[in-house]
Amino acid sequence: MSKKPSPLIIILCILCGITISILLAVVAVQFVRTPPPAGTVDPMRLNQSEFRQLGLIPTTPRHYILRLVAKEWFFDVGQTRDAPASITIPQHSTVTLITTSMDVVHSLQIPGNPIMMIIPGKIQQQTIVFDTPRTYTIVCGVYCGPKHTQMQLTIVVTPAK
Ligand SMILES: [Cu+2]
């Protein structure tokens, strides 16, 4: 005669199963939500590619392209390296980020959005709507060398008038 497992063991097994399922789902969502590369580019010839023009480019009202090259150790949006990169957009702007890396793997961690990996040779593209007026401090989420923590991009979303 086999002994029936106690209800406590059954409940613990169910809770473990639920926990593992949630963890797997979270991991899966991260991968699914990281969009595939939009194309490829030669990291040695960025000045002969679309990345020769960096920064915020208005397309239609409240729509922008933000072209950015990550490199050791800053996010290049066409500004001087004296201060961390910073852009300002009005509330309810739609920004299509188009990025690549000049050297090693970096990433953009935009609060409230999935991590955007920035991989040399690959063009990564992601469109984000900035509806809330606030300042986003965006850092690199992949350790990329001794000055990794200096990599910072600020996006200032100003209130609509
Ligand atoms: Cu980094």
C-alpha cells in the first residue's frame, strides 16, 4: 500500500510549478520583446552608412528618428563628449531609435521598456512613445569596460503646451 502524499506537499508542488512557470514566462517575454536586428552595418565604415548623421531628426510633427552609435564609453548622438548625451522632446513624441555599436556589445535600458541590445555589425531599431513628461536617465546595461558606468543618455520629455 502506497502512502498518499500530504496535502501540504501537493500545495508546495503546485506553488513551485507556478513560480517556475512565471519565471520562464518573464525570461521568454524579454527575448520575444527584444526585436530582431533591422539590418547590418560595417562597424569600421559607419561614416559611410546612415550613421554618419547622428542625433534627433524630426520626420513628421512629434515623430523623430534618434540615430545613436554606442562606443566605449558613451552614447554618440552627434554631441560633444564633454557632457553625457542629452536630447529634449515634447510630450507625446514618438521616437524611432536606430542604433549600432562601434566596438563591443552595449545596451540601452530605457525605463519602462525592454532592454535594447546594441551589437556591433547589427542595426537595432525600436519605436517608443514618450507620453509622460519626465527625465529619462538611460544607462548601458551590459558591462563594456572600465568606464561602463559613464555611459549615459538623458531624454528630457517636456510637458505639452
Ligand atoms: Cu556598458
